[in-house]
Amino acid sequence: MKRQTAIVFITILSAAAILSALLTPVLVQAQTLEFNPNQILSDEELQDYQTLTQKEIEIFLKAKGSGLAGRILPDITDAAKLASQIIFDAAQTYRINPRYILTLIQKEQSLAEDPTPSQRQLDWATGYGVCDGCSMNDPAIQKYKGFAKQIDYGAGSARFYLDNPTHPSLKRVNSTVMIDATPVVPLNIATAYFYTYTPHLHGNLVLWNVWNRWFTKIYPNGTVMQANGDKDVWLIQNGLRRKFVNKAALVSRFDPKAIVTVSASDLLRFPEGAPIKFMNYSLLRAPNGVIFLLTDEVINPFVSEKVVRKFGYQPDEIIDVEEADIAGFEKGNFITSASIFPLGALLQDKKSKTIYWVKNGTRRVVGSPFIAKLTFPKSKIRVSSMKELSEYPLEINPVRLPEGMLVAVKNTKQVYVISDGKRRYIPSETIMKGLGYNAKNIKYVDEATLTMHNEGEPVYLNIDQLASAR
């Protein structure tokens, strides 16, 4: 790489870093992360300089078994400081995410995980100052040598580009550039900067992999989230984020108190899915005139408007929609004049005490009063006879606790989240807080209710935690 007069860059890939690139694409439960060479990290992620304190950087390095943990090194003024303090100071000075600096020193020299780094690794920590094929002994680059200088130049160059994205020596946003004979179009400043710093696909793939296995949070299906400072609320479903278009659509499905506050970058990692426009139990009229009752993402067609009126619905309750608005819903059974409980009702066999959810002519077992209360909080249980209940065919799948709900058994320390109908253990308070869950939202159930839900994979903050647990 040709040496620049204003800024000089380096790409040195360690064996460990090369191996880490083989992890892509990364499949994590319902969340699939795929490397997009046109957008590696967002500008917001690169500039979020308040993500870690100096103490948290130190804890992180210690947890990774890094030789930098507790290590005293000279800073750029030759004052003795902890390596974590040097990283923190550079992050604050240049308003660059300290997580990025940690990712960079791992990508370039494996410093965040190497327990016994060499002096060479320390001297060229961020790979700043040596071009491809250049010697580290070149007298012209010795001014960049040293751990603190490397950290300072590594963070400073990111800030320079963010502030000067049209500098003639730098790659541009939305301009095609050939990287390893592959056309790449950087979609944001951060990505254009990365290709300026490391003009190779492989090196940036390594950066992306390290970042994601350390810092990309893994949110279970059923999580209702909101980006910090934003009014929009989203449901994570099948690896997509689905926006609630209005409050009615939200509160008819979920308790607003259970909303998890996340960073904008955490939210934007999920591809956007179809919005959630209509409140549960809405009446929707398609262009062909068919009227549907929406219940739990299933649309049940009425056989006629006469049947709609029979159940007491008024014309002004019907919402006219386009075919695209209902295309993503599952089609349910027809609602006829003989249909019973189209909105659903809780019936309990007076003899066996078994509770059922009866809706539109069929019944499903509700395993416990806890499930009945937490899943259908506005429905009262009505005592019935098995003779009456037997008129409704029994469906195989029982009713489960609501998606995204935090649950625990009283007087125990184990907390679970319900996701895809399973109970997923949250191993620690750190993980629970890291994902934005609030302990005040935990619902307490008995052991039998909890074990009615098959055990799923435990919940972890990131890919590294998941891999360590296996």
C-alpha cells in the first residue's frame, strides 16, 4: 500500500485473526448475521465513545485473559498508565468507541486475547504506520511505534476520517471501489474508513467477526424493544424487527412495561419485517369484500356480513385494507353463524378442573391457572361440563405463556424468558441487565407451569458467551 503523507495505514493479520474469519456467516439462534461488505459497522457504532468505562475495559481484558490486563505502559506523554486507561483516554479524546479500539487491536495483533503478547505486538498494536510489504524497521515509520502511539493514531485516524469524509486520500461513501478484485460500495463513512485503513475484504471480515462475537447482543424471539430516545416500538420475530404502527397494536398484544430499551445499533442489526398495523381482534375488509377477524396473527374470514352483524360488530369497526396488508397473516377457519366464541373464552371442566381456551369451534388445553391469568388477563374462567367441552375438537398444541415474558418460580434465583414457546434460562443478572430486561417485570409461576414449557437454549449476551458455554 502506498504510504500517505497525511495518514498511514497497516494491515497485519495474525493466525488467530485469520481463523476467526472462518466463523462467518454467524448463525445465532433466531438471529442470522451475515457479512455485508458495503456496511461493516454503522457510523453510530464507531462513534459511541461512552460504551465502556476504564474499569469496564480492564474487566473485559481480564475476562479475555489478555496480557494487557493490569499492565502498566507509557502513554503518549511517557507517563505510566494502565493499558486500559490508555485505551479509554484515546476513546474519549477522539470520541471513538472503545469497543472498536479493542476490536482493532485484536484484529491486528490479537492483543485482547493473547496472554503473553510480544513487544512487537505491543509496538504495532493497531497496525498503524506500515503499508503492505513494508518493513517495521523502516526509519520513516518509527514515529508511530509504541503501544500508546498506536492506540492514539488508530483512534485519531478514525476521527479524522469521520470529520473529513471527502479528503482526497480517502475512499468515499457511495463510490464503487475495487477491493481484492471485488466491487464494493461503502454505504456509510465508517465502512469507507475501514477500507481506507485496511484495503482488503479479508481484513474487514476479521474486524466484523471479532466485533460481532464480542459486542452484538443476542435477543430472543418475542422481545419487544425500543431504541434509546426513540418513540418507535418493535417486536423481534423470526430474526426480523416488526414495527408497531400505533399504540393500540402494541397494547392489544403486549404489556408496554415489558419493553426493552436498546441502542439504535442493536435494533438496526435486525432486518426490518412487515409492520404490525392493526390491534388484535380487529375487523379487516379485503378489496374483494371479505371481512376477517384478526386474532393472534391469524385472520379468520366471516362467511358473510350477516354473520358479522350477528356477533354484534358495527360497520364503523371494519377497517378497509389492501391485499398487501393481510398477505403475511396465516389464514384461519371460517366464522359462521354456528361459530362459538370467535374471540375466545376460558372454560373449565367442573370435574377434572382442566382449563381450555375455546375459540371459533376448537379448544386448546391451558395447563395451569397461571397460564390462564398471564396469557388471557381480561378473560374470566367459566365452569363448564365435559359434555359441552367435547363439542369442540381438541387441538394438539396447548396454550403457552406469552412470548417475551420473564418468569420465575418464587423463592428461586432462576429467571427465564419465554421464546418460541420454550423457557430459556438467563444465567446471570449481568446478562439480564445487559439485554435491558427489568426484574420488576418478572412474573412468578409454580414449578409445574414452568416445566410445561420445554427448555430452550440459555440466553447469552453475545456469541463469545454462547461459544464459551458450549
